[in-house]
Amino acid sequence: MLKRSLAAAVFVAIVAVPMRAEILEQVLVKVNGDIITKTDLEQRQVAALRQRLNSQVDAAAMKNDAQLKQLLTEITPQLLVSAVDELLLLQRGRELGLHLGDDQFKQIVANIRKENNLQDDEKFQAVLKQEGMSMDDLRKQLERQMLVEQVQRQEIGSKLTITEEEARQFYAKHPEQFTDPASITLREVFVQVGSDPKQQQVNVAEDEAASKKAATARDRLLKGEDFAKVAQDLSDSPSKANGGLIGPFSRDDMSPQLQQLIDKMKVADISPAVRTPRGYQVFKLEALKAEQLQPFDKVRDLISDKVAAERTRVEMKRFVTRLRAQAIIEWKNDELRKAYEKQLVTDATSTQ
């Protein structure tokens, strides 16, 4: 339903935008004889709009024709570049003799069904229908993905060699990517006020009883009694099954009230009983781990992956630029051609 409604919105928006009126022609552009159609572009627009639904601002725009047209104007040039680039890579894949075989396709589909718990054929077909896809559509999509990945691997990935010097330079320039954040580990005894955590009004007697119970827990802890034993006896939190242990977590993940409390404590200190919306808590600062840069040797493989990913991105752009320069690209709509060429200039400028 979502896909159909968005497709309709895209259709209306495109018709209403004069600069792209000719998009209703079936063929928008030919790339070395292969075509990109109106339907191809609309499918990409729908997919891009569906991703934008994660943004409340863009989601609101979907209900406003003027804003929707503006949003389409913004995203369409990059979609055109992506569509042409993908077609060039697919053509290169075919030149290299790459294709998705029947056995490969069946295995990939089997993996998809297993990972998404869609072993039941009816459920699987229902999901395909919901996405507006047939098995043939799925195969074409998977083959496109495979060919693009294989071309990237053969033309770029297989030729990359990450030297020790490159890895060390990346490590030195990006220490934040290999630094373990500071963390805090606590133990808690939580005493709930009353028997129902959802009750709105607090019974004074129940509050006093919970306060005394928390004070008792703290006294036992201050006398050196094992925290796990006290938590097992008095805590109402599920953490008592783990000796009251909670964490490790970042200081930023704690409430401001808890931050102020922990900042005054040293490792092994026991806190006063703290009143919370649901009851009383007593904490022990179990461990305090400072921010720490991981040794180079420990993250060498991770560094190589990051350097390779960045190098691949850059080299892939250069490779596709060469394919574009060698291609015969015939536009059937001058406004689309201008939007495409302007986006190429923008992309080239942003990478310099």
C-alpha cells in the first residue's frame, strides 16, 4: 500500500513539474544502447522517498504537493547519476562474463528466507507481493547487486594493497576510531515502593518501609557483606540474579542525577540510598575504566579494512568516471540531461 501510494504521488508530482514533463516518455536515456525508462526512474524515486519517511520533516512533505515536488527536484539528479553509473557497471560485468547462475540464485533466496524467517512459501510470496515484486524482479535486483559487487572486486579490490605505512598513518590521523570509550560498571540494590510499579499515588507507609529496607541494605554493605548476597536478599531488580551488576555503560548514558552521584565516588564506594520515581537504589561503583586507545597491532586488520574501504570508494569513482567518458549517452530529455550534468559537476567538486 505504501509503495503504491508513493508511486501515485511521484506520478502526480512529475506531471506537475514542467521541467520534467517529458519524463512520461518511456525511454529517458540510452547508455551504450541500453535504456533507462520512466518506470526505472520512478522506482528509484519511490525507494528514495520511502527512505526519507524516517525523517519527520520529509514525512510531512509527502502530504504537501509543493514540498513533494521540491523534494523530488532535489533527489532526482543524484538518482539519475546512480542509474547511469549502475548501468555502466552492469555492462562492464557482462563484458567480464559475470552472471547470476540458477544455483547461485536459489542459494541466495534460501539464505534470505532463512535469515528473515520466511521458510513458509506463502509468507515469502506475500512479502514479495507487499513489495510489488515478482521472483523475476527479485532475480534481476539480486543480479544487479552481484554484478556491481563483482566488478568492484575485480576492477578495484583485487588491485588494492595496503602498506604498513598507510595503515600507521591512518591510525595516527584517526585515533578516535580506535579508542575504547570510558565506561562505568555498577552494582545496585533496588527497593521498589509498593507492590505495583505503575501506581500513581504513593502510600506513605510503603515509602517509609522501602526507605528502611534500602537503609538496611546499605548498612550491610558498609559492614563488608558480599554485595551479591545483599542484592539477592533485598533487591527487587532483575539484576539481583547477576549479583546486582549493571553495565558497563558510558557516563553519558546515565541520568544527570546519577552522573552527579557517581562523580563523587571512588571504586568500591557505596552510595547513599537514592530516591527514584519507582523506589530506592543503593549503588556500588564496581569499576571505572578510562578512555583507552587500542594498540595498533590489535586493530591492524580493522585499520586495513577502513583504509581499503576508503581507497575503494575513491578508485571506484575514478573507474566509473572513465566508463562515463568512454560511453555513448543519449538523453531524450534536455532538462534531465542538464540536471544529470550539473550533479556530476557537484559530485566532482565535493570530492576535490
